[in-house]
Amino acid sequence: MSYTALPRTGPAPALRGRIGTGFSPVPHRYRLYLSAGCPRSRQVTAALALLGIEDSVRATVLGDDTAAPGHTELRLAYEAAGHHFDGTPTVPALVDTWSGRVVCDHAPDILDDLRFLASHPAFRTGS
């Protein structure tokens, strides 16, 4: 008996992993993918600066050229997070660099996770 995947009939599911629940709060483990023209990305960028963790959580600002390396890396992270991901990668996206997969692409959760990281002892020791 063979299995045939059915085409998706709705939007791709949101990726809603959380740091502290399955993803450890470790400095330099996470990368944010952002877009300069995206209001939610600007909000995340401001939070990184206000929380003082921009050296521990790297950010890549994507340009318009979807063939650029940052876009390719983000696409691969989405594919690693969801087998046969056929949706459109969105920003902001928080990626676990250890596993190479997207943790979360929901801006309010990302902001909460950044606050969690900033309050974690590993991030307060001058990482």
C-alpha cells in the first residue's frame, strides 16, 4: 500500500514553538530573520535593542532579492521545521541554529521569548 500526500487546502500552519519549552535559552543559539519594510520586524528589532540582547541573538535583515543567501537560509529553516513545507516563509522568524529549523514565526510569541531570554541568567552574565 502506498501513501499519497493530499494537497494542502488551507494556509500553512503557523510555527509556534517556544523558547524554554523544547528550546533551551542559550546565547548565540538563535537567529532572527527580519525585513526592513515589515512593521512586526521593526518591533522585534526595537525589542532586541531595548532588551540589550542583540549581541546574543543575531538578526538577518532580508532584502527584496529572494535569491539572496538569507532568503535561501530561511526557506531551508522552514523546510526543516515542516516536512514538505510548501507555504511562503514569513518574517519575523526565529530560527534555532542548532537544529536549523524555524522555532516561531508569530511576532507576539517572538517578543515574549526575547523578554524571556533577556531575563535568563545565561543572558545576563555578559554573554
